Amino acid sequence: MTIEDRENAYLVTHALAKDTLSRIRDVETEQVSFRKGLVKLGRICGYEIIDGRMETEYVEIETPLEQTMGERVRGLDDVVIINVLRAATPFVEGLLKAFPRARQGVISASRDEEAGRDEDGSFPITVDYVKLPEITEEDTVIIADPMLATGSTMCTVLDHVIENSPEPENLIVLSAVSAPEGLLRVDEAFPEADLLTVSIDDRLDDDGFIVPGLGDAGDRAFRTT
């Protein structure tokens, strides 16, 4: 298993995850390659979640020659993936290759950058749309957003996800790159959530962007700048 336990988060250390992240960080990586990279990264992270958070069970199998025992992953039908629009869309596309039968939810949430950061370093968050499936105690819930910066958006999303829902078996916040400040904020507000990321970057700049980061993941994936 290539997931390492850090102070406020778990780190995906799979070689292909690190390679893919390095390629999409590059400013010369154009839209199609960037988007495909996010898809690939989501798929790798999905497989790591299966390996690190889900159990297997022994089952009898009839091969063309004889009966034997095999192992199957438990809980693949009890997965909920929450897409934090819009940047997470290709990231979730990759996750669905690992969890093709997952139930899906969508939350459109964005920070008000014109309002600026509050004294505690957070941004005010606007939520435009929420559509979530029913969440049960048996579920593994994965909230996907490629970038966890100040943690303002993710805390707002988590409020919506856990509102009026039982505590799921696994609650995972998944990102490609994270800032220490955001990890700390989410961890303090929602200690029941496991924070999983491919990279813990150095810091936030004065505008609340992750450094070194990878730029605006939504703009780069959808070529809106």
C-alpha cells in the first residue's frame, strides 16, 4: 500500500501518482494533456483507496477446471463520490474507472475572491447547486476536489454532505495538491474525515493560491482563460 500517514493527512506516494502530478504541474502542459492527467490521477487514487481503505472477502469460484477460493473487494457497491464543481469533473471521471458503480453527488461551490479573505484566512463561499444521493452507514464517501487551498470550500461542502446523514463507514476528502493551512482547517473542523492528497505543497500566497500548486485546475482543464 502506498499511502503514508502524515500529521493532518494521508499522502498517496504511488510512483505513477507522483509522475502524473509532476506532468500536470508543468506550465507547458496544454488543456487536453492536463485534463487527461487529472483523469489518470483520479483513477490511481481510486485504486489506492480500494487497497488502503476497503476489505476483501474470500469467495468460492468455479474455474473452467475446478472450484477454488478467490478474494473480492467488499463494499464496491456502497461508494458515494461527490463532485465539487467544476474542477473535480475530470478527477471524478478517473475515480469512476475505479468505482464504476458508485452513486454520485454534485455540489457547485466557489469562493468569493472579490470579497477577500477573512481574518482567519478563509474565504466566504457561495453554493449554487446541491444534489446528493442518500448516504448510509455502510458507505465509503469520497469528496473530490483537485485543490485544497484554504479549506473554506471543502468545509462548506462537508457541512452539506454530513447534514442529516448518518456517519458513513469511510469519509474521505481527496485532493491532488493541498496547502498545510487548508489541511489544518478541515482536520480541525471535521476530525471524522480522512484527508487524502497526492502532495502537501509549501504554502498559500497572499491571494490564497497554493504554491507551487498547479494553477487554476478548472481553467486549465476547461481552457477558460
